[in-house]
Amino acid sequence: MQTHELVPHPAYPPASVSSVTARIIGRDANWLRVRWRIKGAQGLVVSKFAGRGRADGLWQTTCFEMFVKPTGGNSYLEYNLSPSERWNAYAFDAPRKGMRELTMDREPDCTMRPGSSFAIFDAAIPASAVPSVDCDYAITCVLEEQGGTKSYWALCHSGDMPDFHEPACFTGELAAPTAP
């Protein structure tokens, strides 16, 4: 699957992080698997393990996010995934309209693997919580570094402030799953 170079919002440059790549690494009947690779991650602030479970406000520190909407539609889903293993998922009727928690029959699985100069964050989102039609997606992250620097990474940005909900950011294409 395609590897995407995420770009930081120009108003919020990173301190040490030099690049972020992201890609969907698999989709089957059980999971949608996504991987982020952060280069220059030695100063990254990573939430301590808190165990699985829903939590709000994950984007206030290092957090990995994916947005998925059926191609041609206005409604979309947002998945927030933390290195702490906390998560949340929301459904929207239109950009930032009609927000509600998305019911999921199982929890996402998240793993953060730090390296000496890079880190990898893997997430598995339950397939039952992803539309089973052709979709457009936005893949993003908020990275907090030591000293309080926060950068906002996405496939693209529009506007003076970061807004991952902006329809122009949904540039990835996710094909509907095929029958086994």
C-alpha cells in the first residue's frame, strides 16, 4: 500500500522531528492496520501506558489519528489513538457537525516502538468500525516534543490553523474490502 509523507502545519513546526510517514499496512475481515514512522523522535513526549479504554482529549499530546469517509459523502469517522493505548472514535454528519461517539464491538490495538532516532506507532482498527465501501481518508498525528513544542502532521493542510477535519485533507483512497 502507498506510503504517505505527512507534512507539518507551517504555523506549528516541529523541534527535532524531521519526517513522518504513514501507510495502511493491511486490511482484512478483522482489522484495518495503519503504521506511522517518526524520524527524529528522540525528544517525543509519549504518554505512559494507561491500558485500553476510551478517553477524550487524546490530541492534547502525542496522538495518532485517522479519518475515513465513504467516497463522495459528507459523513465521516474519526479514530484517535494514543501510545498509552487509550483511544476514542467519533462519527460526524459533516465537517465538525453532529459529533457522537462511534460504537465499536471491540477496541483498537495500539503499539508504540521507540528507536534510537525514530519511533513506530502501529494501530489496528476493528474492521467492523470502518465503512465497507470505497472511502477517502486523512491520516494525521499530533506530536508533542520535550519543551512543549507541538506539531500537527497531515497529508495536506489548508488554512492558517491545523484542521484535520477539513475535507481537502481526505486525499487517501481506501478500496472496499474484497470478498474472501
